Amino acid sequence: MMHTQLTLRLLLEQPAELFPYKEIISRTENATFRYTYADFYRRVVRLANVLQDLGVKQGDRVAVLAWNTYRHLELYFAIPCMGATLHMVNFRLFRDQLSYVIRHAGDVLVFVDDSMLPMLEPIAEKLNDVRGFVVMTDGEPVTQTALSPIYDYEQLLAQAPDQFAFPDLSEESAAGICYTSATTGNPKGVVYSHRGLYLHSLNMCIADTLGISERDTVMPVVPMFHANGWGFPYSATWMGATQVMPGPHPSPKDLAQLINDEHVTVAAAVPTVWLDMERVIEQEGGYDLHSLRALVVGGSAAPRGLIQRFQEKYGVPIVHAYGMTETTPLATVSRLKSIHDPLSNEEKYDIRAKQGLLASGLKMRVVRDDGSEVAHNGKEMGELLLQGPWIADSYYNDERTKETFIDGWLHTGDVVTVDEEGYIQLMDRTKDLVKSGGEWISTVELENALMAHPAVAEAAVIAIPHEKWRERPLACVVLKPEYVGKVTKEEMIDFLAPHFAKWWLPDDVLFVDAIPRTSTGKFFKKQLREAYQKGELNPIS
Ligand code: ADP
């Protein structure tokens, strides 16, 4: 058969030809911007010219710091299709880490939303390889800045030609790079090849994964700096789906409004985003969410209670997916099999709350510390190892490669069980597990159970040191405002008791006013543990 190169160029060109009239909608601070795939394609072509004129060569890295907007989508295609590598920069990183990732990637040019210029100014001196900053505004003049040289995105595009000869690239060439947080030390870079992204995008369109299609209206709420915006910008563009970009600082209310107004069918974010949106919908009412066929939850475990409430109150199916930056990221999706049809709703929720079945095309092993494989009985826990065409094989120029990529397998650092039907359930990250008297306790399981309590807004369970057992679980609980002061610790423990062995139950429950979150919106357990150890966790009564 023909050995055609699997590159992102096809994902750009095919929809422009087949669906030129389809829309891309982007929320700005004060309005909604709309244009068609034909307009989008024209601007990507112009942008490729701009990149070339600014001296970007094949193999160069180009950084982007931006909210999810139509301009960000243009950069997602123009940079890799002209042969450079898109560095999606997490703009919530601390200053030192921000300068580290831009230097480590060797970025030659930075595209930045006007509002983010102040993040770059203090580190500009350290960015030796950067030859210029291209600023994106919504029509306003670029803010005064000490950065130099500065270019205006819209001005450059307006002057650029409408033709560009996209090069024939090797499918192995680097299309993107994304840095993932490390337990200790600086973030680690993961490079995505054109081939990996192509196959990953295709996989997202399979009916039994996420089934992205031309008929969808897709809204990636997950930031586009986070693991390819979980792959939605590439797969949705390829299929010619209508796209909704939530823009700068989207509030839970903005999200509900966009779903309502644009009839979004697929939206994706970490669970905390949907927990926040749920509160707004409950308090304000009046939002129509019926268009949603999949509210995708990933990045952290989808609480079973959240799945159940969205289904029963709003008729919205939550689809639970799992992955990592190193896996592009889609690795598993929790879909029911046909044999599950006769099960009760409760049994179905149990399955849907699992991380799900391995995506077609990937291979896995689940192993104990000694390398032996666990039985697929839903009980034995082991570390998940992955292999496949969209799984990274190294960190970019990083010694830590050898700790994670061993004998051709990615060691995920996630402890899972696998049931008889092949459903993976993530019990914990190895670094978050509670090891009590040599036995493992899953903090994720306890959190899930706590979050099913009607008074609980959020819950995180962490390991705290214990003289006899080495570690014991501590539950940190944020109550919904109307329940503060009305629920006791004992009630929380009693609520958990029927579902767990006695030794799994938390030794204590702390009611706190907030749980710290990471830059990607997950519970920041490391910070919670440190705060506890320093005596800085302030319980509220
Ligand atoms: P970071 O380490 O910065 O959070 P990643 O997004 O790469 O970056 O994190 C991947 C990790 O997130 C996985 O290894 C896993 O521990 C967790 N994770 C992702 N999806 C889920 C999920 N559906 N359920 C539970 N944990 C998840």
C-alpha cells in the first residue's frame, strides 16, 4: 500500500475544501466573533507567510501563550504545517518555570495575548533565543510594553499573501511540544509528532471513543496549552465540526451561556469546571443544556455523583476519559458495552465512573512492583504501563526520560485495577496513594464517595504521617455554603462507612474553605500535604 505521510496538513486542507461554510465561534471579552472554515484557512495561510517572513525555519520552536480563541486555533495549524513546532505554553506556570520552559524549548518567537504581556516582561532578559513577540488583541492597539521587538498579529496578517506552499513534511517531524509538571524539579517536555497527532485525532472520531463528527459543535474548555487541548482542536477541525472557543477567563456562567446559545454537543474540561458550572445552573436556572451529547471529563477522576446528577437532572451524559500529557492525551474512555444494556442505572453509573476501556490501537500492561502482571478481576492494583503510536517515548532533552520510559513502555505512575471486561479504574497516582501499614488506600475512591454527599462541594484526601501505620488518610472537605456549620465530621465518616473497610476510613475530616488547584485545575494535593505539615491548613468550623 502507499506509504503516505500522516501529517497535520491534511487535517487543515480537507475541511477547508469540504466544509468551507461551517463556523468557528470565539468568545471575546465583550462579544462573540464568528467566521467560517474558509476564512480560517485563508488566515492560516497568511499566518504561515508571517512565520516565514519573521525568519521561522523548519524545526524551530514557536511559543504560544493564549486563551482558547480562533487565533490560537490558527496557530495550532500554521506553525506545524509550515514545518515548525508549536510550543503550547501553560501561562499559569510560576515565573521561573515559565522562563525555564521557553528557554528549554529554545523558542525563537512568542505569540502572546495582549493581556499576558505582563507575564513575559519580568523574564524577557532571560529569553535569549526569542527574536520577537507577536501580540494578539481584539482590535485594540497593543499595550505599551518593554518587550522588543513587538509585532501586531492582525497587522502582520493583513499584509501577508494569500498563497503559501506548505512543505511536504516527514510524519516523524515534531508538530508540538507541551510541558508537564514533575513531582520535583522543572516541567518535562513531551514532543508530539505529526504522525502521533494524526492517529490520535482519528481515534477521537471513532464512535466508541468520542465519535467527533461534522454534526458536532465542539467546545474545548480545557486550555489549549494542556496536552493539545485534549486533542479537540485537531479532531474537530479535521471533521469540519462547528467549534466554539470559550475565550478569555470564561466563567461558569459564560460556559453555560455558550452551551445554551450555540447548542454545543461536546464540551470538555476537568471535573472542577463542571462542578462550578453545576452550582451556577442550580442557583440561576434557565440554561438549556439539552444539545449536549457528551460532557467530557478528564484530567482528574469524574465523581460518580457528578455523572449521576448531570444525567438525572439535566439529561446530560458525562463521558469519562483518562490520559496524560505523555499520551497526547487520550488513553481510555468509559463507554458502556452492549452487554451492559440490561443493567440497572446504578450499575451503569458504577461503570461510567471508571476510567474505561483502552483506546483502540494502544497496548497496556498493569504490573506490580516486581513486574508481574495483576489479574483482571477489578481488585488487584498495579501500575499502568502504555505503548502505542501516540504515546511519547521520551522527554525532550531530559535526563528524567529513563525513569519513565523503560523497555519501550511508558510508566504512567498511575495505580489501577482492571476488571473482567477490561475497564480500567484509576485508584491513585503513585505519589498520592496512602500507604497504611503496607497496604494501599485509594484517595480517589474516598474522594468520589465523599463528593456524593449532598453537603459536599469538593473533597480531597491526602496521606498524613502516622507513627504506627506510617501513613493515614485525612479528608479535606469544602461544604456547600448552605451546609457550613451544619454537618459534623462524624456524619462524614458515617456516610463513608458502609462503602469501605474500616481501615480505609479517614482518621479525620477537616472542613476547609477551598482546596488548592494546580495550573490545570486539578486538586493540588502536594500543596495540601505541605500546608498540613506546616500547620497552615486552616479548618473552618
Ligand atoms: P499534570 O501532571 O501536570 O497534571 P497531566 O495532565 O499529564 O499533567 O496529568 C496526567 C495525570 O492526570 C494522569 O497520570 C492521572 O493521574 C490524572 N488523570 C487524568 N485523567 C484522569 C481521570 N479521568 N481520572 C483520574 N485521574 C486522571
